[in-house]
Amino acid sequence: MTGPCAMNYEILKVSEADGVVTVVNSRPQALNALNSRFFAEMGALLKDLAGRGDVKVVVLTGEGKAFAAGADIAEMKDMDSAQGKAFSQLGQGVFQAMEDLPQPVLAAVNGFALGGGCELAMACDVRVASSAAKFGQPEVNLGLTPGYAGTQRLPRLIGPGAALSLLLTGDMIAADEALRLGLVQKVTAPEALMTEVQAMAKKIASKGPKAVRLVKRLVRQGMRADFKTGCGLESELFGSLFGDEGAEGMKAFLEKRPAKW
Ligand code: CO8
């Protein structure tokens, strides 16, 4: 497939099989650094995927030795303050659209995930890393702060102390350390990465499709709300599956047969 939407992709390689869309960030000559074109393509793709009921899971990875080595420094170097702010808002908007996408997004972190690349991974729902992957927020080395919500997502994922230690030193950490900190959920051998992530994607794609989307929505919306509001939403959406997908799932269990979604 050339891509599920009308946009002609130059950077993203998009393929689809059995309800799983795989997106490869593919500008390896610049270590897949995130430029305006990347955000335009990713924004268009997400808009299209959001309306695709047949797409159950999205997998995101990078080509070559990087997942993404950050925002594109060559594009940013001559920006003034207003352009810098706009470039930050552009990236934040696209990453927010990833979080708001109804389908889960799994990051297969194949290599460097630095700066904006680490922020991209953090906007995904689950992160699986190759043992060759490296993570970090090196913006302070460039006299910058993160701009794609890294100062907000990192402490929410690994706590403020661990986040500040990475953000203030700009240190790069290996995949095992990222696993220990809870930044990634699993580490695999480099050659096993895509097989493992595709297997996880297929497993998720086989579950109740409405339940899967609602689980993501509940966690994402709940994390932005207070506990009571999150619980209220959970009861409402839990209830919405009765007389619907949940009825078939429970009937199938009692009849000892696979559910027909
Ligand atoms: N932007 C643009 N080009 C890059 C980037 C980048 N972030 N990273 C690497 N490249 C390019 C290199 O310039 C080089 O190009 P060329 O071959 O033309 O010289 C090519 O990719 C290969 O890179 P290296 O030769 O450096 O490869 P190495 O294997 O020697 O090193 C590293 C790999 C360690 C990953 C190294 O490339 C590096 O340190 N990269 C920069 C990492 C970094 O600082 N990232 C943070 C960028 S800032 C950021 O992400 C802020 C996010 C928020 C922005 C908000 C908007 C305003």
C-alpha cells in the first residue's frame, strides 16, 4: 500500500496487514530527525487513521540506527523565537493527536530516541526497545529545553527525580536502564524487535475492538483528569459495552468458543 490517505509520503513508509498499520520514520541519512515535513505527514496520517474502523493497532518504528535523533537541528538553527515556539506547538499538536488516536500506538524503538525522538516514543502508548536503543533528552547540550512536551510526559512516566536527572544532565541511557526506569516496557534483541512488537500488535488486534479503544481512551483521559472523574468515565464506558461487544464476549466465554467481534 502506498499509504492509507491521499498524501504522498516522502518520509513515512506505511504498510498494513491484518488490521495493523506499521509506520516507519524513514530519513536515515539524518537519523530520522523530525522536520516540518515529518510532522505534516504524521499529522495527515493520524487524521486518516482516526477514521479507520478496520485499523486496530498502529506500530511506529525508525529505519536504520535511529528511531529519531531529535528535532531537526539543521531546520531549527536559524529560527527566531516566534518560529521556535511555532515549531514546538506543531510537534506538540501532532504528538497529542497520537495520544488522542482511538487505536493504540506501539513504539518499536530500534535505535537512538533522543530529544524529540524520545518525546515521540513517549507519546506512543507502549514502548518496546531493541537492546541497541539509546534514550535521552540532550537539549541542554544545545542550550535548549525539550519542546515536544518532554518536560511534561517524562516526569509523568518515570517520576520527577529520574526525569530531572535525565533532563538536566542530557545523559544518554541504554535500553536496560530505560527499562529499569519504566520508560520502556520491554527490551528485545535487535533482530527480534519487529517480530515481538508485531506479535503484541496482533494480540491486541484480536481482542474486543471497542474495548481496546475504550481502554486507551480511559487511561489517556483519566491521566488528565482527577481520580473521581476518571472512575465516572470508566463506569459510563464499561456500561456502554453491555448489550454490545461485551454481550458477545461473555456469551462466547460461557459457550467455550472464540468471540465473533
Ligand atoms: N537533527 C538534524 N540532523 C541530525 C540530527 C538532528 N537531531 N541528529 C543527527 N543528525 C545528522 C547528522 O548531522 C549527520 O548528518 P551528516 O551525515 O550530513 O553530517 C547524520 O545525521 C548522522 O549523524 P552523526 O554523524 O552525528 O551520527 P553518529 O552515529 O556519529 O552520532 C548521535 C549519533 C549521537 C545520535 C548524534 O547524531 C547526535 O548527537 N545527534 C543529535 C542528538 C540531539 O541533540 N538531539 C536533540 C535535538 S533537539 C530536540 O530534539 C528538541 C526537541 C524539541 C524541539 C522543539 C521545537 C522548537
